[in-house]
Amino acid sequence: MSAGTTPKIVLPGVKHVVAVASGKGGVGKSTVATNLALALHMLGRRVGLLDADIYGPSIPIMMGIHETFDPNTTSFPLDRYGIKLMSMGFIVKPEQAMIWRGPMVHKYLQAFLTQINWGDLDYLVIDLPPGTGDAQLTLTQSAPLSGAVIVTTPQDVSLIDARKGLEMFRQVNVPVLGIIENMSYFIGADGQRYDIFRSGGGRKLAQEAGVSFLGAVPIDPRIAECGDSGDPVVHKYPDSEVAKIYIELATVVAAEAVKGGAREALPGLAL
């Protein structure tokens, strides 16, 4: 793979495109992408959120949009909580299985980027599906990415896959803005901190890879509750500690996106 093999899409009016990625599922990547987008909006930025998971879109549920729409009569993107949204889940019923090969995935992702009027945005956040498959390659090679944020949990099994995701971005010359450690710790009713899934793995990976450690998001039952109810925690509980953490993350991500992340060619990771 090399950058330049595929012409980059031009998105008029979009200043920065940030991919949120993970090497494996189950690390809360879509939750992070959603709350990060809302936190950027709370900072006064104009924000769009593109759900690039064709097979298992999560953004409609997390943003409280449960109906499907006729693409021939609906003007996309949709708007929710001040965020511009697009997802395959808006045009395909949740029970319908998407049995598509790579070319069809490529076609729809290109359409989501080029045939939708995103308007003027400071940030377009792209929630990538987990892994390093067709959808990821389509977007990393063709979308004008300012950089990527890697989401991991602290334990080793997640870090192994996070390394692979990080290496994918390096191979296509996309700057890695940094790493977020999700489900990092839990604060009990007694006020004590509990490292349920161990701790420090995200920071260690960032140090080994020579990228920024953006921060850690704790386990908070309200995060799952809000995601399931369609009113993300940053929006529903803007004064909560976890919302403040997301605001801090958004501030750091915004600064890193402007810089374009670590643009120097760094050595590949030993996988």
C-alpha cells in the first residue's frame, strides 16, 4: 500500500477529517467517536459524524434515530444535537443483513463522502469499523484524513490489535493523532479506583509507538445507559466528570488534528 495510489477525495468546506479506529471490536470505539464529536461541538466547532461501519452501524442507536429514510427523497446528512450525521443504518432496516463484498462497501463509502453535502465543518469525525479490512482501506487511502485516533482498552489482547490498526495508518501515511484508553478504570461508591481491565496499556503503547497518549476514559454505567437511550453522556450529563474528560480529549484531538499528528515517518511496530 502506498499513499498516492488512490486520488484523495476533496470535501469542500470540511477543514479536518478525523478517523476513530480500533484494531478489534468491543472496545467502545463508536461510543468514543460519538461523544468526541459532541464534545467538539460543545467547544463551539461545526461537526459531522460519519458512521463507516456498513455491516454493523451503531451511530443511529447512539444518537436516537431509529427510523429509516428513503434516500431518493431524504436530504442527508441528518441533524441531531447539532451534529451532522450519516450512516447506513439510516437507509437499511436494522434486521437486514448486509452481505456485501468489498466493491459494494467501497461504492457506498465513496457515496457517503462525495454525494452528501456536508457543508462547512470544522471536523468530520469518521467512526471506522473495527479491524483493517476493505472499509478501512477505502477511507484511509481516499479520504483526506487529518489523522486517526486509536481506541483501545488496557488489557493485552486489545493492545495487540490496536498495534495492528496503528501500523495500518502508518503504511498508508495517515498521521496517528494519538491513543485513547477506553474503559480504563472504575471509581466505586467508596471513592476508590479499581483497574478492572488492568491499567496503563494505552499509555505504554503510545510510548512504544512514539505517538501521543490522548487520555483515559473511565467505566461509567451512564455511558452505556445514554448510548442505548440515544442521548450520549456528553449531551445528557454535560457537567459529569466523564463529560469533562471528553471535553479535554476533544481539546487535545482538535489541537493534534491542526498539527496533523506526528508527520514524521516513524519506524513500524514489531507485531
